Amino acid sequence: MKVLLALHGYPPELVGGTEKACQDLARGLAAQGVEVVVVAGSMQHEGGFRTSEASEEVPGAKPIRIVRIHRADLFFDHWQKSTSALVAGEFQRILRVEKPDLVHVHHWIRLTRDLVYRAALEAIPSVVTLHDLWTSCLITFRVRPDTGKFCEATLGPLPCLDCAALVPPRTPWVSRENLFMAVAQHKGDLVRELSLAGAVIVPSRAHGEAVTRFLDMSDEDLRLRVVPHGRELALRARTPLPSPRRLGKLVLGAWGHVHPLKGQDRILAAMRRSRFPEKIQLHIAGGEPFAPFAEKVHAQAEGLDVHFHGPFEADRLDEHPVTNVHAMVSGTRAHESWGLVLDEAVVLRLPLLLPDIPAFAERLEEGVEALFYASMERCEGEKEEAGVAALARLFDLLLEEPERLGTLRSRLPAARDFLTSIGRHVELSREIYDQVLERGAPPAPALDWWWDRMQMENERNWDESLGNTSPEESGFA
């Protein structure tokens, strides 16, 4: 079997949750004798539109071949650039040369939003894995830039256009009417991708239901299959700290990028809201990719017992100060599809304080295996303050009844039951591949002769128009 994996980036150039999950799958497939080719996007745009090739060695198996497609147009992560005729044409050329039995799409951004359709034109069946909410949101994460709240709106011109315009570059040269049509085409293409896919894999049932709802689709429209992410963690369980009563403090850890989506500011606000802020110590670990937010968080931490540790290595968390704590706490604003930090905390045997995000609640039993607080977007009146207050009450509860920490730790699921091994993830994926291959490629509507030419002309005009737009008009000043 030969499988082509497609996604927005691949290690070592780009390393994130999706990229690492795809790399683990690629290595696992190769180890089982599957020939693997990866087609990835890239942030290396110098040198014009081009492709580059590399390989990754897998012990005892055929190397993984990696073909990177380098776009050179401006702001190719922007939603209005989510289709690229140049990428689509190159992708089809690669398919004709490589002749894979199956295409597995993990992401479209930096490539083009019609990968499944292009594979179908070449009579190749596809599988899709939805790692996030990009298919249902023009700015990816469904968190409004103006309010910081999670958005429950169905993807469409209203309210999505006004929200997306808050993220530069703005495009004042595109008429309102054309923007409405662009959103309709964007959504239509992605709905077509998911409809043409032989299977749509999601890490949790909650994530699949969210995407279905936000795209205004039905369960019958999608062939949803839940396959948990594969994870191998060789972390040692942390030795419990002395009780907060004996230590005089409740010590908490939060790890992940310091970013508005991860909500470190919410945790700090809850500390201040607590009746005993002087008895709470917080350790924060993670890179700071968004300087304005990092500055806000550092300023917010002044006067509190907060320690910033900077970037960390996940495979060394068992010796990091951020996990030498009574409990792990999350303030995430993202509609998490899985929650890698849950894996890490459970293996480390750390009690968890979590927002009641559906995917989290699907994985851990509330009040038994973890303590949940009302996530801010769900609080009455949609006021974030109510959620901050709910988290503060959890802090106070653990200070007043510290024995709950031991109870939570004792009820954590065993790591072997909570985690899905990479090998098992590969097995489940291959079972789906076999079923999709048996059904064969779906029929696809023919590509109009003028479509790619029109898209290339639109892309050229977009870049020229942006170059003629002032920083003030485009939102950069």
C-alpha cells in the first residue's frame, strides 16, 4: 500500500500538535511496510513558487519521502487565500507521479482547500482527519479577537466577515458583495471536501459534533470515525507535594504556549478573585509567540506568586518545576479537539482543574477523575467574569478541603487505559483505509476549464491590491 499524507507543515521545519501527530502516523505506517509520501506546506516562501524534497529515515523501513510545496504569494494563511490553483495543479502532478492508493488529508492551510476534490479527479480515494476547527472558521479557532469568547455561530457571511476583518490584513478593495460570495465558495468547497472523503476521522466525538454543527451539516453528510490520537509518553509519575495545609500554599502548574487561546490570563484573574490569593502559587511554562499577550500576562502576575519558566520539552515534563505541583490547571479558550495536556497530566498523576469543554468532559468524569468549572463562554450572560469566579471557587475549595487532591489523584485513570498507543492509532487508521479503498474513489464533478486561470488571476490581483493599500487601511497601523 502507498499512502500520501497532506498537511500544512511537517517537522523539522514546523512542529506542532498536528504536525507531530502526522509524523507519528507516517513513521508508524512506514514501520508496518506502508510506503509513505508526505506533501506539506511551508513557511519558506523565498525563491518563488516551488517544491523541495527531503526524506526521513525510519529504522528497518523504507524512508518517508517529503515533498514541500512553497507558496510565494502574500499572506497565504489568510482565509481569502485558502484556495490556490498553483498548489492544486502541483498536487495533481504529484499524484500522477506518485500514484498513491489513498490520500490522507490532515490540513489544507498553506496548501489549498480542494485537496480531496483534486484527488478524486485523479480517481484516488481520500480520508480526512480534522485536528481543529479551521474548516468552520475564517480565523481558525472560533475565538473572537474583540471579546476573547468562543463563537457558536454557523460559518457564513454574518457574523464571520466582520469578525475576520479584525485580523489583518483587511481587504478594503474587495466589495462586500464579493466577500459574501467568497465565504459561500469557501464553505462550499470545504463541505465538498468532507462529503467526498471516504471517512472523516476526529479525535473525539465532541469535536466531530462541533464541526458538523458549525458547518450546518448533518451526521448523514459525514462518515465520522473517532480515532484517538496516538501518544507514547515515558514520563514518571510525580511524587505528591505535602498538603496545601502543611505547605501553606496551593501550588498549580499550567503549561502550553502563553497565548490568548490558552487563557493564562484567566487563571491569573481567578487567583486574584480567590479569597486566599496569597496562598496560591502558579508555575507557567511555555513559549511566548504573541508578545502583546505575554506582556499583559506578566503585568497581570505582578503582586502574585507566579513563576514563568519559558519553553519546555514535553518528554521532560516529569523533571520540570511546572509539574512539581498539587494540580494542573487549564484556562484554555480554545474548543479543544482532544487535549494533549490531559495525557501528560494523567501520566504524571496530577489532579486536573479544567474548563468544561466537551472533549475534556468526554475523556474524564467530572467530579471523579477531574474537577471542572463552567467555561467562560457557557456562563450565564456569557460573562467571562462568571467563569473566572467559578475557577476561583475551585482554588478556595482545594485550600479549604485539601484532602480532595488525594482523592482526585487516586481516581485518575491508569495511563495504559487513558492513552492510545501510536501502534494502535496506526492499526485503527489502516482499518479505515481498507474500508475506504474497498469503496473506491468517489465521482467528482468535472473541473471547469477556466477555474484555475480565474483563481490565478484573482491571486495576482489580491497581492497587487494589498501592495497598494496603506498600513492604516489594511489594519497594520
